[in-house]
Amino acid sequence: MGQTLTFLGLESSCDDTAAAVIRHTPGQTPQILANVVAGQTALHANFGGVVPEIAARAHAEKLDSCVQEALAEAGLALSALDGVAVTAGPGLIGGVMSGVMCAKGLAAGAGLPLIGVNHLAGHALTPRLTDQLEFPYLMLLVSGGHCQFLLVRGSDDFSRLGGTIDDAPGEAFDKTARLLGLAQPGGPSVEKEATAGEQNRFKFPRPLMNKPGCDMSFSGLKTAILRARDALVAEKGGITVQDRADICAGFQTAVRDVLVGKTERALTTYMAEDPSEPALAVAGGVAANMAIRGGLETLCKQRGVEFLAPPLRLCTDNAAMIAWAGIERYRDGQRDGMNLTARPRWPLDKAATPMLGSGKKGAKA
Ligand code: KG4
Ligand code: ZN
């Protein structure tokens, strides 16, 4: 039986400054003692995306107060911690550097171990924090910045089975909302509109569906939406509320079909490992979409696979997942020194070919 560990986690790789404290005793459910997230949505609202320089400055300004708030919420002094974990990449480099510098200062000042965590590993290990899921499991990360299938075998053992070769699905939702004059973030707006829509009126493409493997593409969908919208405008001089709902429903169904179809293939690869308790876990904002979630749940039921979706506040960017990944990596022997570097790109699967392109949240890993 290992020792009880209490870790502070820091996250600043995109547009959320976050600090959290996790305590874990082996064999017991981990405790989230604090989980503070300070978002920057308002700062970037006028720019149509995250502005890296603004994000970095805001992280530098906010990190200290987030740490203080998290420690106060946990009722702990820095000296009561066993380690400091920080996102060391991938992400927008200015923000990642701010976090790494802050963590180094705290670790050096209090004489604590420092653990650099891969942001994607944070997401991928979350089902172990929330549900004590056993390895190996299949993970689908699906958000505004990520979209990939990971076969998770250990705290540092990931195989990427496939991912998007261009936009992440959340970006496609956001762009669709923009094209139709709906509010940002686009996902919830499009989902709401789609409830009143006819999903079969517009036949949008299912890119790469007929290609083998688990890679996906979502950038062509927004061009299809643009064409459908412009055709309606040319024909009738504008689009009605019903047109908009139908486009949203058709788009959402296309994204669901691609994600479910590719998940089916990823499950086949995963099941070949003969897991004793097969499970698919999802993370990321798009996993909040009920149509997509429903499609994945049905597929899992058919395949005899458990479906897990951690609560949204732990699915989207947060520092609890970083503190938890730090504890897992610490138990597995990782230690970083003052030479820990911030990395804009950091693929989880060292053997996989690099992902193409760059999302709204910086380089894709
Ligand atoms: O995980 P997240 O909060 O941040 C990162 O991208 O890392 O995900 C945000 C993305 C946005 O693109 C948002 O439009 C999308 O998740 N999203 C949704 C829904 N809620 C949020 N997409 C589809 N349906 C939703 N209900
Ligand atoms: Zn993320």
C-alpha cells in the first residue's frame, strides 16, 4: 500500500487558468479538495478566437490568485503538499511557460517534487480520477482543440488509433454557429437549434467514412454548411428559422455519424487487446452533446462495452486532471527538475505520426 499523496495541479495551456488540489490514498477514491478555473472567454470575445499573447498575459496575472484560492479552498498551506504538477504542453506556448514558471517557483520555494504533465494525458487519465477505471481503456477526446482516439494502457502508455486531420469537432460546431448567426460557443447553440430541425433535409458529407482507419476530417463540413446557406439566400433572399434548425440538425447528425462510425473501428482494435472490463470514456466539451453521446452509448451497449462520461467540469480544461495525472506519474517514478521545459507540441503516442494542422487552441499534438 503506497502513501497518501496531496498534489497541487496547474493548467494554463489555452484559455483557462486553473489550479486544483487532489488527495489520494491507494485503494480509495481520490478526493478533489479544490478545483478553481478562471476562464478568459470575455477577453477573447471580440477576436473570433483565442489570442495567444492576451492569453499568456492573463495566465501570468491570474495564476498566483488561482493557486491561493485553491489552497484556501483545500484548507492547506503549501508545506502540506507532496508535489506540484503542471501542464508542460502541448498548447499555446506563452501560457504553458507561465504555468511552468509558476510551478517551478512553488516547487523550489517549498522544496516539493515537480511533475510536468502532458495536457492530453490529463484528459486521458480523468476516468481514473472519477471512476477508478482500470487499464486498458479506450478514450475519445473530443473538444474545441482535440479529437483523437487513445488506447490507454498506463499513465505513460498511450496508442493513438486516429484523430482529426484538420478541424476539431468543437471548432466545426463553433464555425457552423458563426455561419448561421448563432451565439458562441457554437456547440450548445447548434444543439438547441437542432432539436426543432429535420436531420435528413440536408445531406451533409461524412468525410473519410469510407477510408480505413480511425482518422477523421471536419473542415469540409463547414464548407458544405456555407454552400447550403448561400444556396438558400440566393433562392429566397434569406434563411428562415426552420431552415436554420434543419441545417443544424443535418450538421449534428453528420458529426455524430462520423464519430460513432470511427469509434466502432477504434473499439474493434481495442477489443483485440482482450480487456477484462472493456470501457470507452469520453472527454471534452463536445461530449456534452446529447445526440453524439446517445450515439456512442448505443454503440457501446451493442458491443458490451461500458460507456463513461466524467462530469463536464472535469471533461473540459481544468487543473484537477493535471494534479491527478501528476500523482499517477509520481507513483510511476517521474520526477522533473528546474530544467523542465514548456512544449508547444507533445504527442502522447511517441510512435504515431504527427497530427496535421493547428487548432484554435494552438498546435495539435
Ligand atoms: O473541452 P472544451 O471546453 O475546451 C477545449 O476545446 O479544450 O470544449 C469546448 C468546445 C467548443 O468548441 C464548444 O462549442 C463545444 O466544445 N461544445 C459542444 C457542446 N458544448 C460545448 N459541442 C457540441 N455540443 C455541445 N452541447
Ligand atoms: Zn483540453
